[in-house]
Amino acid sequence: MNNEIFETMPVPKAYIKLALPVMLSSVLMLVYNMADTYFIAATGNTDIVAAVSLCAPVFTFLIAIGDILGLGGSSFISRLLGSKKNDDARRISVFCLCGSIVLGLIITLILMIAKNPILKLLGADPHTIGFASDYYTWIALGASVIIFSLVPTNLLRTEGLASLAMVGSMIGSIVNIILDPIFISALGMGAAGAAIATVIGNICADIYYIYVIVCRSKCLSIDPRGFTISSAETREVLRIGLPSSITNIMQSLGVILLNNFLLPYGNDKIAAFGIVSKITMIVVMIMVAFSFGGQPLYGYLYGADNKDRFRKVMKFAYMLVCGLGLVLSCLLFLLAPVFVRFFIQDASFVELASSMLRTILCGMPFIGFTMVTTCIFQSTGKASGALALSAGRQGYIYACALFVLSALFKYPGVIAAQPAADVLCSILAFVLLKVMLKDFIQ
């Protein structure tokens, strides 16, 4: 394990060293998401675009499940390594890695049994149900490999192996991008082809991660022989993992809720939102990468009770992430029609999606503060603070904003609900930070 990064390296250098590989992985994932949407939109069928958009919460749900053991495990392992309890860290990694496989198989069974009710809940109608079913089925069958890939991505960073974690993400994304046009267009599989490419990409990434853990890692293991874990240790992983997963679960529920609010205004609104969500992901994923790239630092320094260095890391993170959010949001705001035309050329659709995009971007600069604060709470074991923020932005705060603004302003209010929730959630983050970590950050 490279202790220099955590203990002596200058804060900006250490933070960037850990966060940059995460950011590069996110950029490649952005390219994959853009390519995925591009090839789907290239079919010229807005019902396919809408169907895949409707199923996006299912994929997000799988990410949320992976976060339970990935982020929960990495938070606990970081603190154990900071306290020099390397053997305990190894045992926890076995629980997280093997547990993700078992959990994935259970999720596949549940998703397949409840397929039809879930598709109706997602908002599929007679025009989109067939395409949505094709995409849903393959993503559900691949749940285990998708969930597993998210765990080593987080755990490897706890011992400073962020660059190796990045390579795994790159392998999965590159394979996915290569296979997309083959399955979607060349083989004419449409929505099903997009899902199959995603699953195969994750399988390739998983094979690489297993190799790294077995051959390169000194603090992690996937070998279940002789494995033991106490109920207290299990609770510690879940205590942070469950609130961490709430972010993506709330995102799934938020998208489902939004799609149902948009449905009365037409499938073109849902299709437009599907494309807009891919574009706003440019800002969100970069901010997420730089927010959570510093997570191993927070956990290690908190476990080592190094308050001075902890405060320096926190200050640098806020300046970096919030600044990036502002700059990128302004850029996308100015170039909104250009980005939309990358997917669809229809003039009326471009105007619709561009207006939607610009409205949602108004809240983006505030997300950075919430993300960094959430990461700090997760890394330091402040489960209640992490839960309050994770469940807020696209959960209870978003739902309240959606119901109120849609009742007052109809369709414009539906779109304005997200930036309103972003502002309110950042205010909550500021208050919680002052209350829950006042002794450590002052």
C-alpha cells in the first residue's frame, strides 16, 4: 500500500493522483453513454429511444446495489487501513466481492419474476413496451456481472490503486462501444443489442478485476476460504453502503416519477429527457469522479485522526468540484443545440431538448457542494448525514419540488423541479456539515 499518498504527499497532488483515474474512467463512460445513445437514436425510431430511457432506472438500480458493497466496503476498508488493520481490511474485501455475486443472482431472479409489473411502473405504453422488454430482459440477466464490476472499482482505490481501477472501467467501456454498432445496427437487434453490449463489456471488466485482485493487490482478496465476518462488521459496511446506494435508488425513482409526469405531454418529451440526461451526465459524472476520487483520503485521514490534513483535502475538494460544475454548466448552456443535434437533427426536437437542457443545467453548479459533502459523510461513517443527502436531491426534496411546481406551472414546472431540488439540497448539505463534523473541520 502506498502510504505516501495518504500521509505526506501535497494535498492537491495526492487528491488529483487518486481522483484523476476516476475522472478518466468517467470520461470514457461518458463516451460510452454518448455512443450508446447515438447508435440507438440512429435507428430513427423515437419509440426505441424512449424505451431505453424508460429502462434507465433499472440500470441505475443495479449501480445502487453495487454501491452498497462497493462504497460501503471502501469506506470501512479505508478507515481500517488508516488504523493499520490490514488483515481486517482483507476479510471485509472478501465479503464485499463475493457478496456482490450472490446479491446479483438474487436481483436477477427478482427482476425476471416482476418483469411485467416493473415495465408498467416504468411508464412503458403499447408503443414502447416491446423495445423496453427487450432491453430490460438482457440487463436483468446480466445483473450479477454489472453489480460485481462496481465493487473492485471502489475497493482498489482504498490502497492507492486508482489507475488499475481505471483500466478496468476503460476495458468495459471500450468493449461496449465497439459492440454497440454491431449489435444495434449491423445485426438489427435494436434495444436488445444495446443491453447485450453492456453486459459483455461488464464481463470483460470483471475478468480483469479478478486478475488484479489476485495478482496485484496486497490488501484485498476474493478467496472465501476460511472467511469470517462479525455481525458488527457487516452492519458497518451496510451502515454506509445503504445510504450510499440511496443516491442511485432515488435517481431511479426520480426518473420513474418524472417519466410519469411527462407521459401526459407525449413520448417525445420522454425521449428528449433521455437525451438531455445523457448530456447533463457530462457535468454530473465529472463532478462525481472528482468528489468521490478523494474518498480514500477522507477515510484514511479520519481513521488516523489527522484533522489538519483532512481540512486541507476538504477545502481543495470544494473549490475543485464546485468550480468544475460552474464552468462545465456554462459551456453546455451555450452549446445546448449543438449537443442535442449530435443525437437527433429534427429542428422541433432540438428546440424542445435544448430548452429542457438549459433549465436543468441551472442547478448543476450546486450539485458539486452536495456531492463532496455526501462523500465526506460516507468516508467518515456519518451514515445519517449521507442518507439525508443521498435521499434528498432526487428523492424527497425532488418529489416535493415536482409535485408543487408541476401543479403551479404544468410542463415548465416539471422540468424546473430538478434545479430547484439541487439548490435546496446544497443548502441542507451546508447545514448538516456544520452540525455533524463541527469538531473535526474547525
